[in-house]
Amino acid sequence: MQREREYDLFERLPDGSPIWRGRASGLNDANAKLRNIANGTSNECFALYLPTKEVVVRFNASVSKDAEADRAPC
């Protein structure tokens, strides 16, 4: 039986720094726990698979000005 991946849960504070909010086992658990955290804040919350630094779930995310600039036509 394959083991579920472990994900670390973070909240990004208004100054941009992340704060660790917990750990989840598997995508379903990460989604549920992160949704619960995000319901209590307007800050961005995300689940990260640390070995690859892949963000797998994100809540309360807004498009940053840098991301908007990247999408602007040349």
C-alpha cells in the first residue's frame, strides 16, 4: 500500500512571511485542514510538499501585481 504524501500548511502574513500552521497527510486531508484555517483569516493559506516545494492547495490567494505584470501583453 502506497503511503500518502505529507504536506505542510502555511499562512502568509501581510508582510509576506509564511507561518507554519500544521501538517496534513494526503491531498484530501490537506484540503480540509487548509480550508478550515483559511475560513478564519483573509490571509493567503497554502499547502506545500516540501521535497519538491510544490504548492498543491491554495486559499484566499489574490493575484499579485507581479503576476499581473507577467500576463500583460508586450
